[in-house]
Amino acid sequence: MDPAATLTALRSFCAERLGAELAARCVDLARPGFSLTKAGAGEAAGHSRFGGRALLEPGTPWPTCGGLPLSLLAVLDTDALAPWLGDLLPAGTGLLNFFALDRDSPQCDPAAAELSLAFHSDDPQAGKVIAARSGQAVETQPPARSSVFAPVAWAASPGFAFPDTWDPVWDTLDLGPEADHMAQAMPGMHIEGLLTEWSQRPGAPDSEDIAFGRPGFPTGSSPVLPSGDDPNLYHHLLQLSGQDEWYLGGDGGWMHWSIPTEALRAGDFSRAVPTPDIW
């Protein structure tokens, strides 16, 4: 289904369980996103992949943290994802390269452990997102001391991601006058309790690696953002679950990158920050 048809089916699914008015408000919190899975022959979403070499425009400086080069973890090809994203980001954004300080994989530089004392996984300097126009980008040789992970091409299945149970955006949802104090105190849990057969909903993500949409926090946490920032003013870019080759973030090694929504719409990826899952 296309985005409009999927949203229509999703509203019907939710209306059967929540009533039309609450369902409409609830579905307004859903955001288009993509389940990322290992691609078979002909299934890759453009250049989207885990690992491999960065795809940068010539002359782009390699990002560093405390003098140590960051490591390329993933590439998203937004040209291939654009039909589901609408006007969320500027046309021609191209490729998004996701970098992070590798401090835990078997190949990480020994100096990274010491740096981690000064630069935690949620420090803005410990993760960068660099955009590159598709027609200008080239595979870029990583500098010494930067980890290189085996590339895994991604297929991208579109859908709509709802907020995680503890996402603060649930506090903005009007549950209606009939909701009791317990429901008002834990709106995410209240809605999830009403939405039976939730995993069968139209457009449900079916992987732990997700592009755009909304982040999941299996440890019961919530986004870790720069101090004082309102998480509802940010948009999710990428979620990576723990892999055998690396470990990032907090409990379970889950890693996310987010960006202020107004910066995303302007194409200013210098303002993207790592937002790991930390309990």
C-alpha cells in the first residue's frame, strides 16, 4: 500500500479499538519509517547499508572526537526512501552517513576507552551525521584508527512507527474526559492496553533496525537529548540494535540518532545528535 492507503487502514484498525476520535488523535502521533533488514538480490534500498565505507563528497572532512576519528556505522539513501517521507526533508538530500566513536568493538582503537570517560555515548561529539549528494558522493578511505565494519546492504520496508511506551510525546495526547487518573499518568501503557492485536496493525515495523519513524526503547528508557531540549521538537533518524561486532549506547547496546525537526526540514544535519538508549 502507499502511505495514504496505509494511514487509512491504520485509522480503521485503531478506531475499532479506541473509537474514531481518540484513534484519529493517536494516529496523528505515528510517523513514516522503514524497517531495515538484510537485503536479498535486487532488494537493496539504494545505497542503504550497515557498515562499509563512508559515501562522502570529495573534500568533506572526516569527523573526529577528541582527536580520534569516528567510525562509519551506516548509510541511509534518502533518495530511495523519499516517496514515503513526503516533505520531511529537502529534495535531493541524498545519502546520510552515520558516524560514532567506536569504543567497544574488537577492532576499536585503545585510546577510545580513555576518551569514553570524557565523551559519553550521548555527547554530541561522539556521533555525527553527514549528508552527501548522491551524484557527488564517492567511497571514502577511512583514516587510520577508524573502525571499518563489514557492509550489509539493507532492504527498507515502509510503514508507520508509533511512540514507544515511555516516549514523552504520549503526554501530549488528549485521552478524552472518560480517562481516569491512572490512564492520564501512563498514557502510553493505557493506549497499548486498548490496542489489541497491535502487532497485526497495517504498516507495523517488523525489525529492530529502523530508519526515521520513532525510536524504540526496550529497556523502558526514553530519548537522551542535550540538556534542557524538548524531545517532542526532535525527529528520529536511525535506530541500530546491538550487533555482534559492536556495542553502543546504554542498556542492550541500542543506538539512535535524532535531529531537531526544523533542522531536518532545512537539511542541516550538523545538528543531528546521538540519542542512545540509557536507563
